[in-house]
Amino acid sequence: MIEVYTDGRAEPNPGLGTYGFVIHRDGKLLHSAHGVAGHKVTNNHAEYFCLVKALEYLHAHRDEKIRVFSDSKLLVNQMKGEWKVKKGAYLEEYLKARELASGFVDLEFEWIPREKNSEADELTNIAYFESKRE
């Protein structure tokens, strides 16, 4: 099984958006990435931007069982179809994520507390500080 840990942040909110994700297969690191999700964006935009990037990378693995972990209750519950999606600055990224997710055979979403998402969280911090140095 493939496990994906995603995180996004905006500093301030809205502000500089960054993201980070880590992908493990059977407990071994498969891939990780981080970067800028935009300027003057919200936390929710950055969370969904990250999910889109992770799903784009995972497209080649779309026939495998994949579980996405996030500390964003909004993202998890909306992607599971349990919460409605209203107008918002993240709507475009949400729609991209839904479209990409529809191409996967076995894709699940699970909320985790922030402290269990430390790898992805650290990557958002790295992306933030790298972008501030430029």
C-alpha cells in the first residue's frame, strides 16, 4: 500500500503558500516534494495545491491502494464527500483534486493530528524559508 502525507500552509493567512508531501510504499520512502503554492493564498488553497501535486505524481500508481493522510479536516471531509464545498479561494484547486482523484482505483482519505504529520509539515517550513531567501 502507498501512504501519502500532505500539508500546506500560508504565512500569514492569506499570504505566501507553501506545501510539502511525503509518499511511502510499504514503509519505505518513495518520493517527497515541497515548494511554493502561490502568493496571497489561503491555507486551504495550499492544502489542496499540495494534494494536486501529490496526485499528479501518483498518477502512474493509480491502480494501487493509496491512503492520503492530512491534518486538514476540511480537505479530508470534502474529498470524502462528507462536507459540502462552498465558494472559496481554494475552489479551483479543489476541483483539480477531485478530477485527479476520480482516476484512481482505490484512494482513501484520513485525517490525522498535526503531530502525526511532521514530515510533510517540515517540508512546508523548508519551502517557506527557501522562498524567503530568494
